Amino acid sequence: MASLSLSLGPKTLNVKVTPGKTLAEVLQEFAQKYDLKPEDWTLASKGKQLDLSLPYRLSGLPQNAKLEVVRRANSMCIFVITF
């Protein structure tokens, strides 16, 4: 069975994948493990964001690929500045 290695800074998780498992499900496992909101994050490989709707077999990723968990570009960050 293939696996993917997901990392976010020092946090790393190896996720076993089946050919039909979507990348969104892989991200969900990582988010659940580290108490993150999956809608705020996405997966990237070599600096390119991946389509999370694709199943592993159609993603073009090799077995044991190393992926980065990165913040989505469209997620909102709210900063409160007080003077």
C-alpha cells in the first residue's frame, strides 16, 4: 500500500492511501491529527498546490511522495490592531 508523507513545519504524518482515496481525505486525516481546520489548508508538492478533489491514482504523485501542508491563499486572516 502506498503512503504519503505530509509536513507542516515540525509536524509530520505518514498517511496510507488507496488508489481511490482523494487528496482531500488525506488532508482531513492530517488536520484531524493536529487539530486544524482542513478548510484553511491545502496540499502542495514542490511548491505547486494540488487539486484536492483528485483521487490519489489520478494525482500523478509517486509512492511515498513528500507533501507540504500550506495555508490556503483565500483563507481569511483577521488581525486586530489596537493603539
